[in-house]
Amino acid sequence: MIGWNDTELAIRDAIRDFVDAEIRPHADALDSGELPPYELIRKLFSTFGIDAMMGDSFDKRIAKQKSGGAPAGDSDGEGGGGDDAMQLILSIELTKVAMGLTAAMGVSMGLAGGTIASRGNIEQQERWARDLMTFKKVGAWAITEPNSGSDAFGGMTTTVRKQGDGYVLNGEKTFITNGPYADTAVVYAKLDDGSSEDKRRRPVLTFVLDSGMDGFTQSKPFKKMGIHSSPTGQLFFSDVYLEPDRLLVGSGEGAADGRESARSNFTTERVGIAAMSLGVIEECLSLCIDYAKNRELWGQKIGDFQLIQLKLANMEVARQNVQNMVFRTIELRRAGKTPTLAEASAMKYYSSQAATEVAMEAVQLFGGNGYMSEYRVEQLARDAKSLMIYAGSNEVQITHVARGLLS
């Protein structure tokens, strides 16, 4: 794949028109955290029929499962159908204005909804996944803890223990996207069976919780450096009783251990970072080109200066490289393949670093204006930095890439 086809370009232009008309006017309210992103996402879905498309795809897949024709998680997209190119275009275009909309949408549908769609039985999928895939409800995906960010499994201290037919959940999760407003939360916890087994090696189980359950508390949104349009918070569990039908057990040998579902989500999440990075790079480059053509110093356009040209050239190189990563992902999926965890980590590592460097250079190109919040490069620089931490810090990505090479 060397570029978007005509249909994809038409979709991109239509989304851009919607973003300009319906989202850009709310950019300040989104960036301040005053306006949660969810109703804007629902309006987007309704306008383009994405909710109906996702619902129809979900219903067809469930019908196949009921007839024995398709296993759980077998779909055209991340747990719920849809064209990969459209999903990535949507991420790119939303990120240009409010990265948090992409994060809120991706976590709710791709991670929370996708996990239930791939690991849940038919009843669980109908109960929770459909509303998440159509964005009727907001989902959170909770694995990170205060002392187990990159060491997600080994350092996990949130536990469940058997009680009767069900389980009792205790612990906390942090840095949870959509956490403050989630209707549904997919939560990972260590099984505490009272054995002497090393706590780091105990099974990890995956449960679905609903907001308002006894003992389940959702914090207010955190104050953050950037990506303010994505509400982030903590989840607390104090003796939360979980009926057995809230446990996602998957299918196949070892499927009940949540490590496997989490690892597959790591790949999805890290590939998504490349699309978000491309959105940042494209927006920064567009703003910088316009500024370089119009800003004057010493009687000439700053675009005439070679150091400014060097900045623009480096931004364009980064844009081409990250775009090619996105295109390769689409080609792999169309061929029925997915990137390995090592490949996804390499994409995340490079693209997030490139986006952050481009955004910081954009601030530098704008000079004093770039440091002012009224110029959008300031927001883009704050938001871009999150990409180097989000979905696993870049230091951890290096380890995954190296292990893939050495294995």
C-alpha cells in the first residue's frame, strides 16, 4: 500500500469536515478538561453511521457464533467489525485536534469491548460488548497499578479470591483511561488461592464490572500535563463480590489466564499509537508550513532560512516513515495477519519518539508564540509526550524489540 485510495480519501475528507465543524470549536473546552469527549464521539458515530455499522457487524458475528459458524472474537475489526483503514483514518484525524477523543474511543471499543468480544461467551458479549462497540456505553480497561506500570503482571497486587460460586475483588488500578466515567470496566486481577506459589506467577483472571457495584469506586479525573481531553483516573475495589458470569474465560488451553488477552491488546494498542503519532506529525507540519510562509523576520519569510527548512524537512521525513508504518499495518491485516508484539513495539517506539520530536520542533519554529497556549503547537507538544509513556513506556518497548530479535 503506497497511499489512500479514492474511497479512503473521501472518508478522510468527510471526517475532516466534521472535525472542523463539530470538534475544533470545542478544542479549548476539551483541552481544559471542562468538556468530556463522549457526546462528541457519539455525535460522530451517529453522523457517519458508525454505531449502526458496528452494531450490525456485531449482530452478524453473534448469529454466526450461535450457529457454530464463528468463534468468539472472529470479526473484521478489533472485536467488532469495520474497515481497518477507516478506523486508522479516524484516529489520525481526531488526534490532530483532540488526542483524548482517540484514546477514549480506542480504549472503550478496542480494549474493553474487544476483550469481551474475544474472551467472553455469547451471553457476556451480548450483555456488555455490543454497547461498548457502538459507544452506547463507555468502557475502561484496567490493568495498570500504582506500583506495577511496566511490570503489569509481576507487580500486580489487585487480587480475587473464591467465595462460594463467585469471587471477591480487592485492590486498585491507576492511570485508567475513561476510569472516572466508565459504565463498564474490564479488570485484571491475581488469583489468591492461599497457595505458597510465587505471587508473581499466580494466574491473572479477567472480570467485567459495572459502575455502581458495591465496593467499586471511580475517582475524579486526574490533572495531567497533556491529553486533557481524555479523562484518566483510579479505580478502587473493596470486597467487590463478582458473580461467576463476570469472569471472562476465553477458549482453548490456558485461555482463562488474562495474560494472553492483555498481550494481544498490547499489540493493538501499540499499533494505534502509530496512527495517533501520524496525526500529531501531520498537524504540526501543516501548522509549521503555514507559519513559515507568513511569519517574517528581517524583511523576509522565515521559510527562506535554511535552518527552518531543515526543521520542515525533518518533519516530512518523520511523516513519511510513520505513514508507511500505518500503511504496512493495513496491508498486514488485509492479508489476514497481525504485527508481532516486537513489531508493534518497534512501531510504537519510533512513531511516538518521532511525534514528540516533531511537536517540540514545532514549538521551537513558532518561537515565543509556540510557547503560548493560543497557538496549537503548545497543546500538541504536551499531548505528544504522552505517546512515549502511554501503552508502555518507550524503555519497555526497546526490551520487547530486542527480545524479538534475539529469540
